Amino acid sequence: MAGGAGAMDGAAGQGAFSLKEERAGRAWADARQLGDILPEVWTALQAKVSRMIGQIGDKSPHVARPETGVYDDLQVDWWTSGFWPGLLWILHDRTGEAAYREAAWPWDEKMERRMIEANRYHHDVGFQFLPTAVIKYKLTGDPDGLRRGLQAANFLAGRFNPAGRFLRAWNEDKIGWSIVDSSMNLSLLFWASEESGDPRFAQIARAHADTVVAHFIREDGSVNHIVSFDPHTGAVIESLGGQGAAPDSSWSRGAAWALHGMANTYRYTGDRRYLQAARRVAHYFLACLPEDGVPHWDFRAAADLSGEPRDTSAGACAASGLLELAEALPGPEGAVYRQGAERILLGLTQHYGTWDRPAHEAILLSGTGHKPAGQNVDVSLIYGDYYYVEAIAKLMGWERRIF
């Protein structure tokens, strides 16, 4: 089931920057198809991540600003804490190299310690425990990984609102809010049902997925970021702009969350309603891409998007989701989704990678976190790095899944 292990490139094993790697990055600019350079990209990616292990150390990274190239260090209960260990587990699974496993191993224990203290955990525990505890259990059989993953699934299930059939977003006073991002966290619930034999987790996941299809994914394939419900009756109150430009705009990372999340939901359930939802978002997303294949932060931010920031994290996540669709739909239609994913990944590789910047602690540049709030615009984002690694690994034959 796992992608086969292979020997790591010598430069990757040493974590040393080489002139060969720098020249490869420059040579990629002339490639017309990702397949022409994919093996070289995979080798360079291993070298990059091996350096990052020493650079990042024990940090829980979220954002690296372009002027420094240094990742920050946030608390382990911040929603992005699982992505760094997650990409390490992918590389370990694909290469067999122990260094990746050793760097990834302690993260779920850190998260569990935080969970018994005052913390900020919320709807995103799937983003945190799937790439740590659950994948550790899948790869190693670690009983603590299993226990922690099931604990996180119980926590997430406890956020379900039966009246509105949605998972509550965030904490504080946002009792009736739900967000499209949670489409990705449903995989934690589906896994918990498979592992425990308890159907309630999957029942909650499907109920929330139905709500995403009904109230988040629009007819044209664009998505709402936030939908506010009456928490007592479940009635829809309104959609909110959130991290998009406006309530009726089209936040590209929200579309990526929906695309990937609904494709995952189809893989777990076999229900073609979710497949159709993922296809609808995919068609919209691909139609909105600029010439280089890397999305702007919001597809409706302005009539002329040429001056608007890109969001490489949206592109990486969407590419990985498109590859899920390609696997679900073999034949000509699946080939269209694979080609779309490769187009995005080629643009990311050629124009937004840090291949010639060995001191930079991230893989991708030009991510956009929350532009309406003026937060983290034109930065590196750890989840962009994660989904880039995930997508490239899929193209290299990685068969196991975290989400």
C-alpha cells in the first residue's frame, strides 16, 4: 500500500546545498511539462527538506517572511502545527530514510500534552492529528498514535451541531459559524469509523459534507468561506467573506479546501454526489487560473487581477486534490485533472520555489494567508509546503494517504 522505499540522493542525505541543485533549478525554467523534470524535482525536494530539518529544529512553523526566509515558531495548538511533521512522514514513507521519521516522531506527543492544558484546539484538529498521530500509527503501528488520533476524532465529533448538521468553527462566540476549511478535517472522522468500527464518526462527517454541498459550494463551483447558521434551529443566516475579498467573492484557498475535501470524501464513501461536487469546484478552479497556473488569492478580488497577490498554498492544495480526482476517474476525464495538477505544480516549481536559496527555510514563496486582515501576504506558508510535497509525492507513486 505504501509508496516503495528507495535510497535517498546523496546530497539529500547530507542536507548540503550543491551547485548541481542550483543549476537544476535554473534549468527547470525551460521545461514545458512537469514530467520532463519530475525526478530531478523530487531529488531536489529531498535535499531541501533535509536542510530544513536542521534549520527548523524544534520550531512549530507557520510563516516565513521573504525578507528573512526564517520560519516563525508558534504554539503546538495553532492549526498549522501538523503540516511540518506531515511532510516529513510523507518523505519517510516514500524514501525509507530514518532522519525524516526521527524529526516527525515527537509531534503528536507534544500536541497531546497541550490538549490537557488550556489550549486553542478547534475544528482543525484533523489538520493537526492526521499528519502526526494517525500517519504515525499507519506507518509504525504505534499504539499511542492510534489513541491520540481517536481522541482527536472524539474532540472533533463533539463540535457537531445536529440542528444545522455542521461542525462548529473556532471557539469564543462563533457558535453558529462553520467554514469550508473543515472539508479537509472530515478525513479524521472517516478514519476513526474505519479504525474503531463505530459508524457515528462517519455519520457526522457525511452530514457535514452534505452541508458543504448544499450551502458552501455555489452553482458555478466557487465557494463560500464562512456560513453562519442559527445554532438552535440550524437555519442559514448568511455567508461571510472571511478570508475572501467579500461574501460573494471567490477565495481561492477555500475552493482548494472544498475540491480536495470533497474528493477525499468520495474516496471514503463512494457517494458520487461528493465526486460531482469536487468536479464542479475543479472545473471552476482550473478555468480561473492565470497563464502560469498559480492562482491569485481571490478569483474575484478585482476586475483586473494582475496586481493582486498569488496564493501558492491554494495552488498546491488544489493540485493535490486534482490528483485525487484523477485517481477516482481513470480515462480521459481523469487525465484532464492530472494535467491540471501538473500545470499548477510546474508553475509553482518554476516560478515560486526557493531552490537557489539554501538559507531559506521554506519551499514555496508567495503564499497569502489573510489579505483582508492584512496578515501574511506574500509569504511562505507551511501548509503550502506540505501540499506541494504531498502532490509531488503522489506523482512519484506515493499511494498512502494522510487526508
